[in-house]
Amino acid sequence: MLISRALFHFILTNTAASDINLTNLQLEKIEQLGDVSGMNATLLHDTIILNFITDLGQSKNANLFNQLVLDDIDFSMLQVLDF
């Protein structure tokens, strides 16, 4: 889920879609791996991804059609942490 969140931030940052709020799916207990507040975690995760894609398409701020110069793309949120 951390990977999905990092990818969401990457997309939001580089499309300038400042009018989209991310839903938090951070687990608080190990028991939530299969269940989050009575809902199947996999279905919830997939629903959040589909809603994100829909929100991005409806965003008034997102730059979805103009190609960015490679030097202008922010990759900082995709850094792998050392364990």
C-alpha cells in the first residue's frame, strides 16, 4: 500500500492535480491485512485506485495532455528506503 501511495503522489505532483485528495489506506493493525473496518482490503484498495483514476480524469488542475521535460519530473517520492 505504501507503493500505491507513492505512485499516487508521483502522479499528483507531476500532473499538478492539486484538487485531488488521497484516501488513506494505511494499516494500523496486522489484523487489517485482509479486512479494514469490515471491508475486504483488496476490494477497498482496488476501489480507491479506480476512484483515483476517475478523479484524475475529472480534475480541473491536472495536466494530462502536455508532455513534461524529463528534468522537470519529480521522482523524489519514489525513492526506496533503506531498511
